[in-house]
Amino acid sequence: MAPSKQKQWLVQGKQKGFDELVFQDAPVPKAGDYEVVVKLHGASLNYRDLIIPRGLYPFPLDLPVVAASDGSGEVVEVGAKVTKWKKGSKVVTLFNQGHQYGAMTAAASKTGLGGVLDGTLRQYGVFNENGLVPMPKNLEYVEAATLTCAALTSWNALYGLKPILPGQTVLVQGTGGVSLFALQFAKANGAKVIATTSSAEKGKKLKQLGADHVINYKEDQNWGETARKLTPDEVGVDHIIEVGGAGTMTQSLKAVRFEGVISLIGFLGGAKPQDSILEALNRVCTLRGVYVGSREQMEAMVAAIEANNIHPVVDNKIFSLEQAKDAYEYMWAKKHFGKIGIKIE
């Protein structure tokens, strides 16, 4: 049985940055007929979590809200009509609780954990039985907690529209969670990976993770053309994981092949486009916005993680629940490599 009280982090508003985060006592929620109570053991942060209290997040919000979307844990209470889980089941949260299968809908976009619905920076959470997926058997809790947003976004980018094939080429930008998951998923399927980074040290780590080519974008500002030349017959890249936005799109357009896909994930380099959308016609490519993914996709991803024994790249510094605000600062300062892990006691 769960206790009656717990600790949690609440995002109160979007005016004061990380000062909007409040660590507080709160009641442990009760499970309805189709819900389960999960004792959370791990959580993880995304760039999205950082920009919500800064007023920069473009998707629906309902503040105040318990922070963060990513979590893993153990089912401790089961509603009377639940059929998917039992006490002791190990689970991972689904980002958009209403996105069960098929295409994203406007209604499903209003069901995001840590934005509209209470999230995972707490000791206990209540979730609809369809808002969880089985935790991969090869991962521990903090590793599994990184899958909800970044991993599923990468999976959707590579498999959601035009599934990646062995021998194709994928371009990933930087060393954030989405890019590193895309690198791992692409290599597991026999693809070649070109990675960009700003430092030789990070370049070595990317090579260790399996990147076939690494380009330092600070030393090579025309890295899009360089990436194209690294592909067979210099035809261009099949899949590009675009996280930089305005700062990188010009080079992504130079790198992409005819009928290639540029998956728009983020806007770390700015949100105001410097390129005309008509470039998609000139380059004969698809520009696709990706908003995480469905439960159906996440279950397929979990199966692939188990089959290939993929382990998420988690930063060496693990935070406690009490230190979650420090984790926000650490990530904002770009001190991390891979995902930020939070262990919940």
C-alpha cells in the first residue's frame, strides 16, 4: 500500500524560470477503476522541462502541474477494472497519455505528462492503465526513465513515416538524448550514422557509441555538404534528426537526399526559420514535425531495446528527487552528456 503523503515538484507558472519550481508535500493520489498507482523509482529531464517554466513551450499547458514526463517505477495499487497490470509490474510512462496508436491528434496533444497532466517528479503517481508500457527487462529504473520522451521521439522519427532500412544513412546533431537514441536505434538496424558535435572529446564518445563519421560543426561550418559527400555516391542522407532549428536547417537541407526525411524535433539554435519552406521542393525532401509518439510505437521500441540490449546513455551525475532543481540548472548549463537521470527513493 502507498502512504498518504509524498514529496513532489510543482511547476507553478511560466514567468520566473526555475524559481517556478516548488518542492512540496502532497497527498498520494488514489487509483480509480481503470487506474494504477505507481511507486516511481526513476525520472529524467528533457529540454521541454526546462522551457516550460520559462514560458517558451509551444504546446498545451495546464499550470500548476507536477513536473516532468519521464518516469519508471512499480505498480503498487490497481483499480478494480484494470486488466493490463498487477501489483509488482514494472512500467514506464507514456508521454501523451491519449496517444495510443496511429497519428497524433489535437486531442492527444492535450494529454502530455508534466505539461497538462501531473508528471513524474514525485514519489507516487496515478496513471490510466493505458498510459504506461512495460519496462524493458534489460534496464534498471533510471535507465528506463529516459525512454518516455527522447527515445520515443527518436523511434518515431526513424520508423513513424518512412521506416529506416539497413544500409541507409542517418545524420544526428549533437549529443542530447534524442540524437543519441537515434544513433543507437539506427546502428541496431544496420544503418550508417553521421554525427555532428562541437568538441573532440564528445566526438570520441560518439565514435564509441558507434558513429561511423563525426563532423565538428565549429570547425566545418559547411558540414551539410561534408555529410552529403560521406554518403554512397554522394547522394545525401536518408534521415536527418533535426534538433537545432534555425541554426542548423540550412545545413540539413544541404545534406538530405532526394526523398529523404528531415525530422524536426527541436529548436536549440533558434525558432525563427532562415530558410523558405519551398526548399523542401528544391531538395525534393520531406520536412516532418515529430511530437513524441504513440503507445503502440513505444511498445515496439521497448521490444527492440530488449532484443538488441540497448542501454540509454545517461550522464554520470545522477540526482536525487530533492536535487531535481539542481538537475534543471545542470542541464541548462549544458554540463551533461546524454540523459539527465533522477533517482527517486
